[in-house]
Amino acid sequence: MVQLTRLNSHPLLLNADLIKFVEESPDTVITLVTGEKVVVRESAEQVVEKVVEFRRLLLTNSVLIGYPIPPVIPSEGSKPEPESGDGESHG
């Protein structure tokens, strides 16, 4: 969750996982995956910084308490790395 401020100065806690995109027009409008739009006082850059800070905190804490960071799963279009340097199967 990231803490932001609505235009009326009321604080707002927003689930960062629901953010689809952020735009400035000139107010900062956050569009959620649900289609809901939230207008906040913070700039788009500040919103991104808060989300990055939140995710960094999550990853840091998960490592500190013993949960390993999961490996990166290649996308469907990427090629797997060969297991040996010669490109031939050894088995």
C-alpha cells in the first residue's frame, strides 16, 4: 500500500498492485485495473517513487525473514539458455 493525497487533502492508502497506469493531465490521474480513476496531489514521478519504495521494502523484508526472491520466469517469446556451451544435448 502507498499513501497518497486526494485533491481535497484527504489521505488515501492505495493498493499498488492495482495500478494500471499513471498520467498527468495536468492533475495526476491513477487508473486502476478495475477501471476506477483516482486523482491525487502527488506527481506521476512521486507516485512511481512511492511504489518502488514500497516494493523495495517488501523484497528487503522477505529476504531478511528468510523468504528467497523467486527467480525471473522468462516470457513466452524468449529463448531458453542452452545448458552447455556447445549447444548439444549431453545426457
